Amino acid sequence: MTKVLAPKYNPKEVEDGHYSFWEERKYFHSEPDSSRKSFTIVIPPPNITGVLHMGHALNTIIQDVLIRWRRMEGNNTLWMPGTDHAGIATQNVVEKSLIQNGLKREEMGRKRFLDAVWQWRDEYGSTIIKQLKKLGSSCDWERERFTMDEGLSAAVREAFVRLWEKGLIYRGKYIINWCPRCQTALSDDEVDHETHDGHLWYIKYPFRDEPHLSMTVATTRPETMLGDVAVAVNPEDERYKEFVGETLVLPVVGREIPVIADAMVDKAFGTGSVKVTPAHDPNDFEISLNHGLEPVVVMEGDATMSKDAGEYAGMDRYECREALVEELRHRGSIAKIEPHTHSVGHCYRCRTVIEPRLSDQWFVKMKPLAETAIKATHEGLVTFHPARWTKVYLDWLENVRDWCISRQIWWGHQIPAWHCKDCEEVNVARTTPTTCSKCQGANLEQDPDVLDTWFSSALWPFSTLGWPEDTEELKNYYPTNVLVTDRGIIYFWVARMVMMGLEMLGSVPFHKVYIHGTILDELGRKMSKSMGNGIDPLDMTERYGVDAVRMSLLLLTTEGQDIKLSESKFEMGRNFTNKVWNATRFILMNLEGQTPPPLSATKDAALSFEDKWILSRLNLAIGTTTAELERFRFNDALRTIYEFFWHEFCDWYLEIIKPRLYEPVNEEDKAVARSVLVHVLQHTMKLLHPFAPFLTEEIWQTLRENFRENGLLEEGVIIASWPVAERRDRDIEKTMELLQEIVRSLRNIRRNLDIPDKQPLSAIISAHAKTAVQLLEQHSGFLKQMAIVEDLDIGHDLSKPRSSASAVVGSLQVFVPLSGVIDIDVEKQRQQKRITELDSYLEKVRKKLSNKNFVEKARADVVENERSRETELSEQISKLRQILTDLEK
RNA sequence: GGGCGCUUGGCUCAGUGGCUAGAGCACUUGCUUCACACGCAAGGGGUCGGUGGUUCGAGUCCACCAGCGCCCACCA
């Protein structure tokens, strides 16, 4: 008994069921298997604090398409999932929630706080994973990893120790980026620069020996003058040469500071003389090293002024700025204040203005690592898609600075270094040491800092596969094939993975990097929580269905271009899911519960014209879809299927075969049509499966339920094989094009002359060539049916009946005699318009052909093509002119 | 300051130097036709930001310009 489908596709009814079905069948699971080609993607691990947004959705859907497609192709496919502990972000979130319960991190202590974070993680950390599943992600969930789980933590330690042993990790006192709110160091990449409208304060520093004279320095941060230890000028600067070596007195503070010469000073900026604040500015720190100056720290970690700030101690940095400027103004020390636009660093996690701070930190020496990565990239071992990102990535590697990896937070991988309290030796070890390697003392204390989250992320492609153990997984799945991500983390993540992969395993972690576009709102702005301009992907899946969301996004995904998204875009996908659903419904209804023989059992001779045509087009669609997927052209791949299914299969094939189904000339012909229907449906469902897994699975299973016994579903119960393109028949495709054109021209006449859709026409088609007459006669049934023509007269050089509408199709003429009233003016207008149109084409063609250079230099086939176009166009025009003349009689 | 991307019909976007520049949405007209009004059929609408160049031929390559956007930079 045939299952009757509802007239509308209802995604909600089927989605959950199919997902758990796939999981139960272990459809997503992969085991190492050296006999098969593997295809691996590691997911960009979302933060455990994350909530799914459109960016994740797009990223995930793209990976799922690639994975499902390659799986269907027969690869041993692994999509490795997991989450990232996201050090600072998570610590911030948990701290906030604890504060609501009156709990402060500092009061709780490290151990209790970390317990609370783990608890939070167990409770909320898998939210995003559930959301990824909702989208249909076919990850191997049995292998899910977390950057802080045991195995990955071991990998982090191993990597750290190896780098330390090679001298690629060092510790020291430097100026780093400090977030006063998160109270931790950040790497250069974790600082977002924004342009601010600020001021440039010009402050006069008097000479000690001649207090009525002074040097003027310009600064954007007057409060840091409390920590000034010198004034520097360029050694080449004639204006100041004579002052080098003199002593100035720092206003308000009263400290005596020297005038020094340093090439780092830009003569052209400000006054050409600059205050030197080593503890609070990276350049000044460098200058101080060259000149042996002792830094004066005037600010604490929370951006309040320190005791060395004298009377300003305890004030917030901006409060201090205001008070100090007021004081300077009062004393007459301000020469002038100018408006000044400059860029200000902000913490990428909390937006607080970054403070350069002098402190002890751990660093990775990047140059040697970068060089290896650059080399591997030049050798083509890693390619970017689109290719332009290669340059962005290489530029970063070439100018890379050392990476500050220590963070003064608690949530993360604590640095595997133990400080000996007796001899100050730093013991770096894979396992917790009990005695100092230098003095054998047992007074060891682990470094309190944790590692930058991106340190563990950099190991992700192999730590998730069991490294540093020598696992079967590593042998089978590493290097992975494709990395799919967004341009925002090329430096943070992609480049560092390449470096670490090469350093730890000696090979790149992936061969291709696909960088997809960013999802923007309707106005082209980034979607953000604070602006409230986001579109919630889960809300969209509720309203339109997962497959509709997937297909809509993929139809918008051109190679790497940003996507301006609005809710209405999802209608495109939903409409298509419904179209597919209804075509299936139609097919099932017309199979009447009977099982057609597989197409392979049907003789070619039994196939009719339209059968051969649709099969030829199917083969084209299969080939094109596959080729476009290879190139990461998701929109073109899906558009191919969309076009084929909707505008060829539904619009033409389903329509033309209706009589064969409803009033068949014989049962065999009906059975053949049914076989073709099922064949095309099955193959399109396969092609569509990576894009719309739920819909296609539902249809597949419905077919199976109905035809359990017939061998139509050769792969069993899950869509599991990718179709292979077979031969096309171009002659048939060409004939079809002609027939379609004739049908369209007849429909056009009908509409233009206001003939009701159902009223049958009489039509005459005149051809000059005998072969054309023959061909058309063969297909007269097709024409009659599709254009609703009752009497069709096809013949050699037939003449136009007196009162009739006409059209020229290729070398043919189509006439529709109209016994009743025919509006001559409408018909004349129609013909005139067409003549004008063709005339302009003809003009272009003639222009080309009259160009001697074109005829001589252009490819022969191009010239030949233009020649035949000229002939055809002029013939068409003259026929149309004749028609027009007749009308005027 | 440097780099990159974008500018094609009303809107959102495709478009591998040469098929009459396409699609979805919107629009117009006609259809409650027994798969689908989340539909069917027929249409209207752009000369591809500007200028110059390369070429037999440019939306497609090059240069410059303009507007929009993104990224990078030790702009005291």
C-alpha cells in the first residue's frame, strides 16, 4: 500500500527521528582502516560558552556537505568534533554567574573556583554541541574531545616541554598587552585596535639648570608622565642636538631626568622630542634597554595608579589623567592641546582598553616555527581557497612577533613549570617533579599562570587523534584534508596549527583551507548581540526547517564572499524543499503501489524521447554538481541540482509524461516512465543528500517502505553512494531545446492574444528542410500536449493563413490561425518588437564580421559561429518583416 | 601608512575574454488545472561605478579615480 504524503513538507516531524537513526546506525562513525582512502575534517571547536549563531551554522553546514559527499563517495570519513575551553571567555562568564550568588573568585581560591568552572562546563558546555546536531552535523560524536580533557592536556604538556627543550619557549620581563579588567596578559593578536578621537597634550619639561627654558613633549597619555625616566630626541635632529645630555625636571613629580638621543624617535612627529616611559610603553621600554634606564611603574594591574604615582596613587587611570592635566594647566606646564585621532587597543574578550604593562611572561619564539610554515606553504602543502588568503597568512608569518602564551587566569592548562624556591631554577617537565633538578630541593611551586587558549587549539588536528601517542588514528587521519573556517582566525588558529603540526609531527595538519564569508545583516553590518541585529539560526530552523536553512545559506555561499542575510532568504530553501516533496508525492501517487523494474532492466529501445532527454540532463547535473563541489563552489553545486530538479524534471518531464501515466498506450510504456521517474528521483535524492539530509532521507525511506522488496534501493536503508555521471545525448538535448522554444512561442501567442489557457489552439508549423518536417512530425504529440494544440499542421513551406498570429523559431515559422477577432494592432506591435530586438543583435554581428581583424585573428569556430548567426538572424528578420507586411494589408 | 575585497536589473547576488549578460525575491498579466498558490504559465526590467588602456573582441585583463567594507601597522 502506497504511503500518501502530506501536501506540504513538514520538517519538524522527521528531523529528530532521522538524526537518531543515523547515530544508531553509526553512520557518522569512523574507525581507522588503512585499506580505504580517508577524508578528514577537524571541526573548529566552538567555545563551551558559545551559543550557536549564523556564522557557526554556515561553517558547520559547509563541513557537513563536504563530509557527507565524501562519505557517499566511499571514503572512510571522519569529522572530528569537540569544544574549546576558551580560557578567558569562560572564566569571565563563570565569574559573572558566581558573583550573582555572592561568590568572588579571589575569595573562593583557585581549587574551588576551578571546580565551579568544571561544574558549569558539565551543565552548559554541551549546549552548542546539541545545536550543531540540530543542524544535522554528521560528526563522529563518539570521538568528541575537549581541549581540557586528559589526552589533550597531555598533548599540551608534551608540546610545551618539547618547545622548551628546543629553546623555543622562554620566560622574561617584557612589555605585554594587559587587560585591566580580565587581569591578564594578552597576545598581540588578542588586541583589537579601534580608532579613537583623543588629544595630543604638549607638556613643557623645564631644564634643571635654566628653569625658565623647557623642552616640550607631546603625548596622548599624560598620566604616564609620572613614570617618565627621560626625554628622547633623534640624534640627527639639529634642533635638539645641543640639549642631549642635559637634565630636565619632570613637572609635578620633580624627578630629574636626562635628555637622550635615540634613532627610534621620529623627528616629524609632535615636537620631535618624546617622553620615555619604559614601564608603560613598548617603544619606550626598548629605548630604556638601550640606555640603561630603570623603569618606574606607576600603574597597578587594575589600572589604578601605584604608590609610585605619588599623590595620584589609588586613582583610576582616567581619573588621574584628568586631575594631572588640571594640575599641569594650573602650573602653566601645558603648551597646547590638539585634537588627535589615534588607534587604541581593546581586549578582544571584554572590550576594555588595553594597558601596556611590564611583567614576567612566557613566550614562544616564533621566527623558526614561522619559517618552516612559510616553506611548507610555498611548497604547496597548504593551499587556501580562495587563494587570496595565502598572502594574508604569509604576511603574518613573515612579520610574526614572539607569542606571549602565559595568562594570569586560572581556567586553562597550567604551565608545566615548577619554580624552585631554594635556587630559583625553573623546572619544566612532562610530569610533576618532586625535587629540583638543579639543587635537589623539594621546595617546588608550580607556575600559577595558564597557557593561552590558542596554544591547545594549535594542537587540535593531532591532539584529538591521540598524539603524542602513536595511534592508528594519527596514521589514518593525519594530515587532515580540509579545514573550514572564517578569516577572523587565520592568525590565531590556522597559522599556529600549521606551525605546530610541522614542529610536532613534521607535516602540515591539513592540505586545504577553505575560508568562507562572514554573515552580515541586511545592511551589511556584522551581526552582534549588542546591536541585536542577529538572526538566530535555530529560530530559522524552527520556522523553515533545517534543510531549508542549509540550502538557503548554501545557495548564498559563493567562494568566500560575505553574505548579507535577511529572514526572507530562507524562503528560497523552503520553497525548494516543498517542491522536492511534492514532486515525490506526485511520483508516489502515480506508482499506485506498484514496483517499477529498475531502469537497468529497461532496454534502450523502450525509452521514449523525453526519457532519454531527462536521463541525459541528469547525467549533466551529476557531473556538474560533483565538479563544483571539488572547487568549493557550493552555490553552483546546489544551483545545478535546483535547476535540474525544478525547471527540467518538474516543469518539463513530469508534465510531458502525465498522459503515459494517466492514459497509457500500453502498460509497458507506463512502466518505463515509472522506472525513469524512480531512477531520476533516487539519483537527485543522492545528489541532494549532502545539502538536505533530512528531506532526502525521509524520501528515501518512504520509497523503501513502499518498495521494500524490489531491489531499487541497492544501498540499503541509508543514502550511501554518490552517483556517477554517464553518457549524455546531445542530439536529443538539442531537439528538446527546439521543441521547448516552439512550445514557449505558442504559449506566448496565447497569452498575448488573451486566449484562455484551456482553450485548444490550431497551429501550423512551417519548415523548409524535409528533415525538420520529419522531426517535428515525430514530436507532434509533445507539441500538442505541452502547448494545448488540437489541430497541428506540420509541413514543408506552408503559407501563413490570412488571419493569424505568428512567430519565428529558428528557421521555422509558427502560425496560429484565429477565426474570430484578432487584434491586428497587438499582433503588429508584437512582431515589431521582435524585429527591433533581432535587428540590434544582427547589427552587432555584422559589425564584428565587417571587422577585417576579427575575421583574420579570431578563432575559426568563433568566426564561423558569427557567420551562421548572421544568416539565421537575417532570415528570421525577413520572415518577420513579411509577416508584418501581411498584417498591414 | 600598507594590504585585500566589493561596486552587474527595484532588492540580494551569479557570471572560468567570444553562446542574444543570468538566478532568487519583488513587479505585470492570466490561471483555486486531480504533486505543489511555499504553485503553474507568459512577460516587463540592467550595457555591467567612472576614465583611460591592452585585445580582432572586455562585465570578464591592466592602470588610474570615486564610493563602500574588512584586515594589518610600535600614529609618542
